[in-house]
Amino acid sequence: MRIGFDAKRAFLNASGLGNYSRNTLNSLRNFFPGNDYILFTPEIKEQLFEEYKHFKVVSPQNFVVKKLNSFWRSFFLVTLAKRHEVDIFHGLSNELPKGIRKSDIPSVVTIHDVVFMRYPEFYKPVDRKIYFKKVKHACKSASKIIVISKQTQNDLLTFFHVPPEKTELIYQPVAPVFFERQSAEKLIRKYNLPEKFILTVGTLEPRKNQLAILKAVQSAGLDVHVVFVGKSTSYASKLKRFLSENNMEAQATFYSDIPEKDLAGMYQCAALSVYISVFEGFGLPVIEAMASGCPVITSTVSVLPETAGDAAILCNPARHEDIGKKISLLLKDEGLRNQLIEKGNLRAQQFHPETYAEKLDSLYAKIIKENDAKRY
């Protein structure tokens, strides 16, 4: 099979959609090397996706077109996909190019979430309109829609009236590096990590709810360090202001753009991982932590109970006193920690990249076969 991908996020996004795109592409190449994979991207950033040299990559060469990368991505990809004779096209991040439905190329789109519909207050009105139009077009144009959780599947039915039979639930994979043991001593020296710390991974933003973690630590009177790993936004100033007002500056460290291998090592060094977002499409850091052997506390809301299964402690993200008590319990109870680590290891196996690649390859083959049958 010759499979084309809208791979922009693999090259330009450090987390979230970028991780999904890179994990998808690497999983397919590693476990199904017989296929041809063609990546379409408006720009190449080697530092985020070093493995890109193993793929055929197509990007704009004309200087003017490079400056209009959104236009190139929307209106040029179908022509380019035909030129490269792809058998199927996969939009990895919520959208498909214009004209794909009228072309002879079957398509798949991965819809991660529709947070902009459930929590419009987190988005500017103009951004909501753009996201709505893109998702609506993708859902209408795709031969099949991949959803990464039952939550997203239900949301597409609720907000976009997408019938469940048009969707395919395939949980996203965890990168292999999170299943591998890293050098703890080397990592501790590199980042000057404390002996015991809580790790929380994700963009610093209100939806991720990191302020509740600091309030939980403060309310429980815990003398424990919190390590934040994620892209900084204006929300970071609220976190730092809270730390300052409560004389807790020495209890927190902030990092961004951590290499994946180092992040895996941080999970392995951490006493526990706390991920209490108020809404997610999937919540990949929950499974990354489990694969790394790190016990997890996560939210009772949104998709997170679905993602965690029975392998995490759940708490209400709006009740920081409850979060504090559960952090305290997990820090003290070694037996509970070991129990969660064991359950987490089992849970993470369900998100192994080989399992994911098998499901994806099978879906591609099925869609191509159905499309060929329609033609003839």
C-alpha cells in the first residue's frame, strides 16, 4: 500500500497532536515496513521528528507557497497525493484537504476531540468557527473516521451527527521509549531533580488544571516537589503567582521541550504522576506514566476513567482537598504504589505500538478494498 499522510503536526507540534502523529508514523514503519509512507508537510523541523529521513517527505519548494503553508495544506494536497499515486490518505489531526471527497482517493481522518464545542470558553470565537468548519468538512469527506476514545465517538454523534458506524475506535499508541528503562542517575544530574517529586505533564493551560495540583499540595501540607513538563502559556503566571503567595517557589520546577527519552526517564524517577485535566480526547500522559512504571492519579471526568481503566487513583479535578489527600496517601503507601505500578504495566500493553499498527494497517486495507469494489 502507498499511504499518504497530512504530517504537519509530526514536524511542528512538540506534544499532543505531534506525539500522536510521530507515534503513528513510527509504529507503521517499524511493524509494516512493506508499505510506502508519504508525508506531506508545509515545513520540516528536524529536531522534533528525527526519524523523518526514513520516509518519503513532500513539502513546498516555492518560496511564496512556503509562506502560505495553510493554503498549500488545504488546496494542494489532493493534487500532490494523486501525483504520488497514494492508495489512501490519512489526515492525522482533525482535518482533510479540500477536494479529497471528489477525488478517487479514499481517506481516513483521526478526530482527537471536540473540546472547542464542549468548552467554548477556552477558545476565541474565530478559532471555534475555524475548528468547527474543519472538523465538519473532515467528517463529511472521510471514508472512515478514527476516534481515539468513546468520549470522542459520542461527541461526534452529539455535535456533528456522525453515525457510529462511520467511526472506528482505535486507541492511540504510546511511544516504545516509555516501555524502556532509562538511566535514572544520569537524568537526575542533567535536570537536577530532587530525590522525591510529583510529575505532571501537559501544556500549562486552564483545561489541564495544574493550579489544582499546587492547591492540593498546599492544602495537604505536603513537603514534596512538583515538576511541570509542558509548553508554557499565560496560565503559567497564575501558577507562579500562587507559588510566590504561598512561599512555595522552592517546591516547583518548570520544563518544556524535554526529549521523549528524558521524559520517559522522568516518569521512572517520579514518585507519582498527577494528571487532573477537566477535559481530554484521550489523555496520553496517563498511559505514558503507566508504561514507565509510574503510579497515576487522574480525573474522574471526561475520557480519563476510560483511558486509565482500573490502573489509577481517580479524583474530582474541582476538589483540591481530595486531590491532596490522595497524593498524600500514595506517597505514604508503598503497597498501593506497587499495586498501581503492576496494574499500570498491564494496562499500558493495550496501547503498545505494535497492537495499534496492526489495527491501522488492517483498516487501511479494508477501506482500499471497499473503494476498489465501488469503482468496478
